[in-house]
Amino acid sequence: MNKDDRERIIAPEHTLRADKYPLEDYSAIGRRGVRRKDGYEKATGYAVYTTDVQLPGQLMLRILTCPYPHARIKSMDTSKAAALPGVRALLRYDDPELPERADVSGHFGGGTEGHEPVLNRVGYWQGMPMAVAVAADTEDIANEALGLVEIDWEERPFNLDQEEALKPGAPLSNPESFPDGNFVIPAQQREAKVVWGNPDEGFKEADRIIEWRMRKDKENWVGPERPNGLFRWNGEYPEVWLKHQRPHLSKRQIARFFKIPVSQVTVHCLYQGGTFGGWSQMALNMQPNMIAGILSKRTGKPVKWQFTRREDFCGAGMDNARYQVKVGFKNDGVITAVAATSCFARKGFAHLGHFVENTRVHHLLQESNGAVLNIMPGSAFRCEQNMNALCLGAVLNRVAEALEMDPTEVALKNDGVEGRPMADLADLKRAHGFGGDRDSLKECIEVGKKAIEWGGKWHLPGTKRLPNGKLHGMGFTFTHEWSDSSGSGALGMRIERDDGSARILAQRCDNGCAAETAYCQIAADELGFRYEDVHYRQFEEAGFTTMTPDSSTNLTVNGYAIRNAARQLRQKILEIATTPRIPERPDMGYYPPFPDYKPEDLDIKDGVVYVKKDPSKRMTMAELVRPAFFMGKMDIGSTEPLFAWGWQNQQGAFMGTPGPRPIFVRQAHFVEVEVDPETGDIEVTKVVNANDVGKAVNPEGVEGQQYGGSVMGISRARAEDTIYCPATGVVLNGNLIDYKINTMLDCGPIDTIIIETGMGYGPYGSVGIGEDVATVLPSAYYAAVHNAIGAWVDMPTTPDRVLKALGRL
Amino acid sequence: MPPICPYCSTTFDAVDKLKTHIIAEHGAEPLPRPEGLIDLMVNGERYELQVEPNVTLYTVIHDRLGLTGVKMFCDRGACGSCTVIMNGRPVLSCMTLAIECDSATIETAEGIAAAKHPLIETYVKHHCMQCGYCTPGFVVTAKALLDRNPNPTEEEIREALSGNLCRCGTYPQHPKAVAEAAKLLQGGEGGTR
Ligand code: FES
Ligand code: FES
């Protein structure tokens, strides 16, 4: 490990600059067509997910869910349920073993104790798991037992709408935890009001000011593998299978909860059927695991739990917010000030952050008023930047509309970082170790416009009807790439004795981005191996804490950890190649394989160690590490075990962290739609994603996140909305028939364009890609619909909203 | 008590004689088949299974036979991730009662892989999987399509796979993989059916 690697690891502030040590030549990195490491397993069904795990004698756990939006249990009789044959254990809210409150949330599991009662006597939203849990021989028996629980409920008044909930006299949504009122501020923020610059001055500078209201309704994450887990108390210690993006944190939580050393907890983390943040970040997501643990301990049997799809639909949603936005701008399109107030359902997130990170707009006022409601709690999934991306896209496109300008021009006029225009930033780019000469946004816009034929197709809003009678629209938005946030990754790497192949040992951190494949590509190039000879085999136990995307970070942290490990391992290989193996027994052939050379005289390429000056002197890795001789029947290793470990501690990029860590890489998206004015139906006929990912380590993986994110983004923007019955507070569309997500027929062709300016902070200049397209694309779609019909339609743009906007309903 | 024929009440001095009599005279199985016993041919292997009437085919294949290629996503016939080929047709195993599947021939993704169907490698090549949870369901649906239509157009492929949901949004890749597999099958390269 060189000094720079070392500094990067131990001094997080050093991660505020570009990777200084990219490779000169890339072979596996960036190559197309490498065979996905997880491909065969996943295509054939052999890939194992937590839901697939069954243990002999396992019991099935079911937890009661609240049938009302807000209700307290006056009394509960569980005697009939407990007596049902096949019921092995039952846990009630008043069980003496339950702590009054405990940390049962996943995302902030490393933080405060005392969040919630494990089994609450009060339900705060319909579908909240609460009050009583049953472990039985089968799921059917457990369900039947829950049906036998007799409960006398006290229904309480409830709130479903944030604006109503914040009015004086509104009932309290959660008097136990929020006795003073329903008001809350967003997650990750300390104040409701945040000011940058001087907004009053900014508005004074403006030639024009516009104001509007908009909203985004609540969508669900719809992870294909439903929340589930399996807990086996092995006498002294627990063994847990978790579907979770932060298994290492959950492991600590489990240890704290059961008051045992962390090293006594075994946590298995397998493939994850689409998590997208979602479930892992829900308020109560460790609750079923803790209950399963208690009941496993009591019964001596493994206890498995799994939510139904409907229960999952009631668990968490996102983005339920209304906005009041005011923008001041010059006649040339330069924005002078933005003031935006959000009113969101807990827990909301920042909404003007992308102006700070991503524009020259100096004067900003962000006010956030949130409300605790009696609906599923808000959660972050792919990703919490939704509100930021929506506000940036909406402002940009509204200004363009007001000035009758092309929105791509407005974007270029306002591109910048931390309130400074991009043109001023060449020095800053250089100071952070980047070349300083490339303009990421300009490049993204140029290639994107060409691909969608923007020049010939874009028009002023509401001005183009196609021969088929439909209204044609073109939309655009931009923002920065997610330059990752904080986290740390640790992993090991070893060389197998028999054939000299390399194996990465790390906790499975798969989220579908082909990340493990990308890690093997990095390891191959850094070691000098062939890609085929490097394997990622999960070190199943959550001990090495590779970053999963829960903190929006995967490659940009783990990629460095891989590289650090590979570089050390490579050095070790060269050392053993030039060192006598057992100096005192040269007679037994333990001379160094390259006796007359020093490590620096050698190199490794395609898994062959050779002398740089005389490549005919060569030895394959397999020859180098082969067993040296046989003693009896036993192979005796002729080298020390070739193992190295690496880690990376990453400083975050998001607001509020010491920095600045200005982000120079951009993404631009283009959407073309046709709107049927008779039915309100919207067809997406083309999407173009132009992403400057800095460096694409696995190009197909990057493209997967582009088109995959586009599909999800369009789906959210056009159709997805969790609907509550206003009278009963019950979710009306908690299943995949009534809550529609996009199918193969719902989106036209998607062009994915990768731009590589090398201006990311990740290894080789890379940035993340997994979260952003699904998050940013809705704004481009939103603008395209406006461009088609000449009116703004809130998302999801359901046909009734479109028809209303057209004045037909 | 001597064995008595349940059909005609003739008595016999040995059980074997009774069995021969029932087969010969009454054309019936000598032992009544217990209720809930089904025969399944899964991926070429024969299974005799006792099932409760309310158990789904999904549960039998996944939980009892241990074939994890059937995946439960929507839980309600809306997503296709639990698809198997039954007697040549794709069916949703979560919506099918196992007891109604007696004598059925069933193929899952594991069986399709074991038969070296080219779809598996074309799926890997075209990155048709992200989280991979929905992938075997797509493979099975695609195999059923190629069985009945060896040379589908892109439109036909999209139509055939439109009942399979993928939250990761891998949709654009599937038609490429299916078309390539179709070509391989026709050219005789890349494996057999
Ligand atoms: S799980 Fe069977 S169709 Fe969705
Ligand atoms: S690959 Fe994740 S749901 Fe399809």
C-alpha cells in the first residue's frame, strides 16, 4: 500500500479529491462482454435468497397488523390462540421479556436506543405490525391463531393528509411519541429552515419571479423478495439470515438487543431480491427479527417470518409531499434565487440540495414542514434525492417555459457548484485533482440531444399535434451524478494454492448492479490476473463490512478496498517469488522461484509472473503457489498463505458534511411522449440517458442501471400511488394487481449513453449509478408531459389528472 | 380375518390372490389411492407426493422439492416469477393447487438449465438479471414461447413476456436474449432443447 492509499484510508478528508493512482492500462476494467459472475446462478434459479432458506423443524412467525389507521388495544385475550394445536409460542405486548422501547429500526441502527416498543399496544397506521406474534408449525396455523385473538379496540381519530394534520386543532397522530403536535422536520436535517446566500437579494436581482404549487404522491418500493428473515438460536448464540442492506449494523443491533457479544452473532447475508433501500430503512424493520429471536430462544427451534405482499405494501412509502416554489431569474435564463417550502409526510428529505451541489444559484431558501400521519411511514428508496431532483427539474423547466427558452440552455446557464458558475470552477477541479478541462453537463446534453433528435423535435409547450391525433412532448432534466456518500468497506483476498486463482472474500453486497463482477474486474487488473481467474465468493457471514447501497455507496467504497487488497497481495506474490521459502533447507528445493531477482524486477500479466527485462523467464501463478512436495499423502504448502485485506473509509458528499466536495460529473435525461387527449393515456416513445459516470468499470452494469432506472422512473412518474381510503384510513391498492408497476410493454426504446470524464471521486474517477436514474428521470418525464399538453400535471400523471389538466374532466 | 374383496365381497386366503382378483375382475388398483396423493414428473424426475388440498404447486416445488427457481414475488398471480411449464404451457404455480396437478409434467428453470437450453447463456450474456429474483420466471416463460414458436418476432417476445414483472427494469434485454437463443436453436448451435 503506498502512502496515498494509506492516507485515503485513515484520513477521510483525503477522499475529497480525485483518485491519484488510476492504472495506465485497463484490461478487465471497462471491458465489455466479461461473463457476469452472478449470471448463471440467477438465470437458473440456483441463486439463494433469504426467502429460500428453510431449516428442519422451523416454525413460522406471524405478527398481527393493525386493522385501523390509529387505535389502541383496551384489552386482549390470547388464550384461544395459545391453545390452538400447532401453536408453539406466543408473544404479547405485555410480555415481561420485552423492553419498554428498543432500537428496532434498520437504517439508523447504529444510533439511538429506545425508539419503539417491540410490540406496540397502539397502532399508528393500518398494517403496522403490533401487539401479538405467534410462532406455529405452519403459516396457516399461525394465521388461524391470530384470528382467534380477541381484542377490544379503542379507535382514535387519525390524519391522512399532511396539510390537514398541521392545522390547529388536528388530532395527534402519535400522542405517545409526538405529544406536542404533528410537526416534524425532515430526516438528515437539523432545522426546518435552511438558507444559503441572501434570498431577498436574489429576488431583487431578478427580472422576473414566478410561483407555483406542485405535489408528488406516495409510491411504494415493491421489492420483489418480500421482507423476511430466519432466526435460529444455537443454544448460546443466534444465527440469523437477514434480507437486509446493512447486515453488519443489524448484527450489532441483535447483539445489543439480546445483550451478547457481537462476535457471538452469526449473520448470513445472501442475494437480495431487489431492496432499493426501501425495506432496510423502514422504521420497524428489525422488529420481526427480534421477535423471531425471542421465540426461537423460547422454543429451541428456528423461527422464520415473511410478510405478505399486502403487508409489505402497508410498510413504507416515499415522496408524499407538496411544494410551494418561488423562483427569480434574469431574462437570459440565469436563476437568481429559489425559495421552496415543502409539506411532507414523515419522514421527508431535503428538496433544494441539488441547487447547492449542482448549480450556480447562490440564494436559496429551503423550508420543510413535515407531519406525522397515520399512514405508512416514509422511507428512502432509490432514493431520498427524489425531492431534490424533482425540485431542480421543475424549476429549470418552469423558467424555460416562462422565457420560452430551450430548457437545455437554461440548464447550461445555471450549471455550477456551491453557488458558483461552472466556468469559474476550472481551478477548483484542478485543486481536487481533476483535469479541469471537460464540461460534463455540456457533453451529456450534446450527446443526449443528438440521440433523441432534440433539435428537430423540441417545440414550445402544447404546440404539436401528431397525425395520429396525439399530443407530442419532449422533456429534459439534469443533475449531478451521485458521487457517493459515507461508508466503509473491508474485505479480504487470497490466492488459492492449487491453481493460483484469486478469491475475494467479502460479505455479499449484491443489489443487482453487477457489483461483484466489477470487483473482480478491478482485482484482475490490479493483480495482473485474467478476469476468469478472479472470483467473488461471499464470505457469507457479515463480518467484513462491505458497503451495500443503503448509504448509496458500493463501488466507490468497495472498489478502493478491493484495490488496496489487490495491491498488497500483488506485492506479496512478487516477494515470495524472490524469497527463499525455507532458507535452511535449500537442498529440498526451497530456493526462490526467481532466485536472482528483486520484487521490483518482476511483473504479473495474465496470471504469469515474469522478469520484466527477460519475459522468457516466467512462471504461471499455479506453478508459483503449487504444493511443493508430498509428505506421505499430504500436500504441504510451499508458500505462506497468500492473503491480504483492504479497507476504505469514505467521507460523504452530501450536504452538511465537511467539505466541500464539489461534484463535477453530470447526467442529462431526455424523454419523448405522446399524450392521447381523449383518454389521458401517455405513451413514452423514447428515453435517452446520458450519464457521465467518470469511469465505467463494468459498462453493461452501468447500462443496466440506466435502462432499469428509466423503467422504474417512468413507472413511478406515470402510475404509482398508494391510495388510502379517506373514510377508513385503509390502503386500497396493496397488491400488484391494483398497484401497477411498468411491464415490458410500458416503455419505448431506451438509449443509454455512457460518458467518462474521469471526474468522480471513486476509484479510477468513477461514481455511482445505481440510484440516480430512477430518481432523476421522473422530472424529464414530467417536463415531457407538460411540453405535450401545455399544462403541468402532478405525478403520478394518471389519466384523470391529464384530462383535468386538458379541461376535459 | 381373511381378505375380502371390497367390490364383490369374495373372500380369499391370501392378500396376493385378492390383489390379482381385483385387477383381473374389477380392472381397478388393488389398493385405493389415498386422497391427496399426486404424481408429478418434474424436470424428468418422477415424484409421488402427498399434499393437502390447499397447498399450491409453488409450495410443493419450492419448499418440498427444493427447487428455488420458482420465486414468490406478488403472491397473487400478477408477476410471473413463479412460472413453471406444465404439460407444455406456462402456468403460475402460486395460483395452481398442487392437488389438481396429478400426472402433470413440469419444467422449472433448473430443468431448462440441465437440458442446456441456450436461453440460459444468452440470458447471462445480455445481463437479463439484476437482483435476479424475477429472472428464472422470465427464462421459463421464454422457454415456453420458444417451444411453441421457435422463431418469434420481437413483438411476439415482448407480448409473451409482458406478464412477467421486473422491478429492476431489465425489460430491454430480454427480447435480445430470447431472439439469440431462438437463433442458436435453429442453427443447431449452443445446446439442445
Ligand atoms: S408469485 Fe405467482 S404470479 Fe406472482
Ligand atoms: S432483476 Fe430484480 S426484479 Fe427483475
